Amino acid sequence: MTMPSPSAPYRFPVAARYAGMESSPLKDIFALAAREDVVSFAGGIPDPELFDLEDVAACYDWVLSHQGHRALQYGVSEGEVELREQAARRLSRDLPTDASQIRVTSGSQEGLFVVAEALLEPGDVVLVESPTYLAAVQAFAVHGARMIGVDTDDDGVVPEALEEAIRTHHPRMVYLIPTFQNPTGRTMPVARRQAVADVLLRTGVPLVEDDPYGALSFTGSTWAPIASLPGMGERTLLLNSMSKLMSPGLRIGWIRAEGPILDTLAVAKAAISMQSSVVDQLTVARYLDTADLDGHVARVSAVYRERRDAMASAIAPVLPEGAHLTHPDGGMFLWAALGEGYDAQRMLADAVAAGVAYLPGWSFYADHADLSTMRLSFVTHSPEVIAGAVERLGEVIAQHRRA
């Protein structure tokens, strides 16, 4: 038996499901965002100047003053009843919901992990949009699932392609982000939502519907979730988050479900983190009860719309001929496909050297990645900062034309 060298650092044996995951695009996003010499469009990181700090602070003060002993104690895995009641009240605008149908999570990211823990076995297939949210791919992959990307167009997932993929791959579930999708910003129209629901009802495949951005509308229009369509409520796990509406530091979200799966979700949540922070849950509940969240979201969305317009106006002239750029009606992201001959990953180092960062699009694909794609978030910076950074990005793109 060969003994390790005394000078060699000890390495824990790592589970096979985490092999090759010493780093991740999410970790890289926050590293780029922390660099003072780089204007980062990589992460969907809200501008902290837009936080409703005064009202949030007042809610924390009230909770600690009036419910302090309870707030600092253990809670229940299902979530505190006040928060579940407030979540149900918001969801009931589109989908009748009561508090018993809500399971609280520490943000929608943990919600994805709870869903994966509750539903997936190694080898299961999950159908996802192509492209899709990269951290969902990670959450499902570490549970042994195999992601299959389904064709999309500017209206979201293509129903005929979805039905064909279901017939071919027999998935455990379908994962979709129909409203202001991450990463593309696209929104699925009502008719497309119905067509997708028809496919799922006909084939009997359950839906995991992720909706963290739906309230961030730039037009005043909102879209009811697919879960609200006839027959879909009982076969959909609907995820929401307060991170994009109040602040990402409040790691509070929830899953809406019906039937026996609710018990399984609670058990999975308990196994992962026992409970979400009671202090934060009660504070969010108090905020939803007493503050004007809709008014706050409307003010933030107006700023985001101005920044979307600034980025779209600045980037369109610097994209190569034939490139495709989305123009979202809400949310946090633009998606650019530069076209054949461009590699956004290879281009990133030059962009960072020029003081601007984005997220290469390959990481958002379950398979068959388009290497020319990039995701750009417009929510963090002012229009003036956006314009200057995009000008520098355009120079980098121009340098790579010959590739």
C-alpha cells in the first residue's frame, strides 16, 4: 500500500455526482460581480439602491419586538402559517390556493432541490427548454437525472417537439419557465401555454413550473401560470420566490402543490434543511400583509424597463449581421445569439480584460449547446454605465469577427 506524501494535501473522496463540479457558472457569476474593475452583466443581481429597505427593516423590527421568542425558535418544515397564508393569497389571484397547499423553501433554488429530492431517481429523464435555467440543470443532475433539451422558439417550448420528446424519452417530469424566462427573457403566450398543457394532460407527465420573475412586468400585463389552466393544478409543482421582488438576501420562496406530494415535499425539505429561517418567514409575511409589494414591484419594474431599453439600444448596433437578440417584456435578461463562427466562452476573457462581463450561453443548455450565445442582465447598472460597457463589449465582438 502506497502512503501519501506528508506534503500532499488531503483530498476527501467526492461523490461521483459532484465529479467535475469544483466550480460552477453560479460561483463564477458572483466572483465577476464582486470585481470593482468589471461591469458585470453576468448575474441577475438587483441594484441594492432599489431595495425597499425602510419597510423591510420596519417588518424585522416588528417581528422581533412582537414575536421575538417565536421568531428565534425552531419552526416547522412546511413553513410558518402566516407566510403560507400570504403566499396562498397572492397565488389565488390566478389559481385558487389555500395555505395547506404551500410548502416554504429557502428561495426557489432550494425549491428545485426539494423537488428533485422528492421526485427523481438516478437515470430519470427531465425534459427542459433549450436553453433553460442552469442551476435547475445542476439540481437535477446531482440527483442522477438526465436532462433532455426540447426545441424552443420566440414563444417558448414548441408543443409538437415536447410531445415527440415525451414519446421518445418517457420523462419523469417537464421543467419550464414560461414567464420572462431565464436565460432568454421570453414569455410564453396564452395560446402556447394551453397547447403545452394539452400535451401534458394527454400524456400524463407532471410539470414543474418555475415563476420567480412573473411580477416584473414592463407592460403592466401579467400572465397566469400554466398551473392555473383546467386540469393542471393537481399535476403541477409551482415555484415562486421573494428574492427577485423584495431582495435576494431574503432566501424565502415556496412551492404550491396539491395532494399527497405535499407530505413528500415536507419530508424532503426537512431532510435538506429542517426549516427555512423563521425570522425571515415572519418578516416576509409581515411585509406582504402591511407593505405595498405591488407598488414596490411597479417602481422597480419601471427602472428595469429603462435599463432594458438602454441595453437593447446599445447592443443592437454592435452585434454581427444575422445575430438574434430577445426583447423581453419583463424580468432581468437579454439573450443574444451571435451566430456561426462565434464562441462566447472564448470571447469572455477579452471582454473581462476590457472591463465588461456576461455569462456564456453554453451553460444553459442540457445538450447541443449554441456556443455563440450569451446572457446579459440589465438590472444592476444605470443606463449610462450600461452604454459604456456595451460599447467596450462591441469592440471585443468586432475583434472576434474573423473567428
